[in-house]
Amino acid sequence: MRRRLAMWTASHLMRPLPGPGEVHVWCLFPEDITGEDTALWKTYKELLSPSEKTHIAQCSSNPKLQTEKLLARTLVRTTLARYASGIVAPSSLRFTKNEFGKPNVIWPVKRLDKWRPPSLCFNLTHTQSLLMCAVTQKAEVGIDVEERERKFTRDLMALARRQLSPEEADWLSQFTDPNEQRCQFIQLWTLKEAYVKALGKGISKAPLKEFTFTFNASSPTVLRNLKQAVTIPISLSRAVENSDDAWQFLLLQPSACHYASICTQILPSSTFEQGSLQLEGWSDHNNLRVQIWRTVPLVRDEALEGAVALALSDPLSS
């Protein structure tokens, strides 16, 4: 444990805080962690609070779910701690939830003149094959990931009519190929989930049928470089207590097997123009910068290769 935590102060595991209009995304692929590395798995367990350990132990009948939950808590703790310049250990973090279940971090008290707890917002999403944690400074954020090959046991359009807005359901019904229709539904679902999670108020305050995402006919469906990413338009009804220009959305394919969406708040103090997304090093006229890493907590980080930006499709061109 001591050896692993000593690694925590290594400079390559630390990161500067996200800047204004910037989102950091950390991706953990369970396949990157070998089952034989028992020392690393033991360290991950030792990072958790007693209540987290109890919660995971209750899933003993489902080993895959246990692993997923362990890695989820490990990813959150190690991700947030990396922004504290090595001063705060991942195991020392505490968490609370608002009345709708959205978590917040409580930083430990450190009596140091030159260090103040960062004002971070974060959100976690996970499947058994990919876990993602999005982090911003002060701006609310939501993220959702789904398996690209996710199957549905019920009639997809019947589900769409119940869960989506009428405009979205009509758009989805125009896809004649069942597999394409299924993929478009999953992409749209990640967008809606990311928005609800960013709001942090539950579906009761943002009914899924009360906001609509639309495709941009002038935008390519697949953008091979994230630098070309475009935000996805959203329209809100009066039932949703937010303006539709207060948020931006990124739809992407982080791997060949997954779809994911990010929603982040546009703060009133932002000096960037609205419209598109950027990576570090881009010109300042873009207001949302995205950096994505592939991580093995406490071991290594690297830029995520192969991520593809997406846009909602025009059914007539499919």
C-alpha cells in the first residue's frame, strides 16, 4: 500500500485544474488491468471508505458487478485527488449526495497556507467494459456511456415513444435499417442521460420527453478527429427549468465498442464564444475544450487514441 501511495505523488499522475470551458475525461478500461495483479487490486480496495466496501461486498453474488463498482469508486477517488498536487490522498476523500443522488466531494482539511481545495464538479458513468469520469472547474457536468452493441428486449420504437420527445421519436422512426435505428437510439439516449445527470435534479425536474436533440444537416455524421467536433443542438420546453443556451453537448465514440455523451454548463462569466469544441492548444474562439485520457489508476495515464466525434444522423442520408 505504501509503495502504491508513494507513486501517487509522482508528477506524471498530477494534472493542472481544468480551465474555463474545459472538460477533462478519464477513461478506465478494465481489460487494461490484469487479474493477476493482486497487489494493485488490493490497493484499490484499501482506497475505499467502509461504506463503499460494504456496498461492494453486498454484490458478492455478481463478481462482474463487484469489479465494476470497485473500479468506479477507484476511478473517482484517484481522478479527483490528482488535482490536489499530491497533497490529498485518494483514500482521504469523502462524498455526500444531494436529494436527487448527485455526489459532491468533501476535501479533507489541510492547514496549508498555499493550498485551497479546488472547486471541482465531476460525474461518473460506467459499463462493465468502460468507466469514464468527467471533471470541470465550477461548471456542472454530466457524462453517460453505453455499449454500442446493447440489445433491447422490447420493441424499440414503442420504447422510444414512451421515453423520447415526439420530435425525437419521429426522427428515429425514419431509420429503416433496424441496426442503424438501434445505434441512433443509443446515441440519443446518452445525450439525454448526460443532460439529466448534469442538472443533478433527477428526471422529475427534467422529464425526458420535455427536451429534444436535433441533427445538424450540414454536419458530417462521423468526424474522425475530435478537433472537428460540433455541439449537438437542444430545445427545452417550459417544463425544464433551464435555458437551452446554458449547456453544450459532445457526442462521441470513445472506442469501437462504445457511445458516450458529455454535457457541460456554460458559465455566465465565460469569455469564449459559443458553437464548437476544442482540445488543448486550439484557438480561444472556441468555448469548450476537451481532453481525454486512458488511465490505469496509480499506474499510468496516456492520451486516448482512436476516439471519434459524432453528430446525430440525417435519416434521409442513411
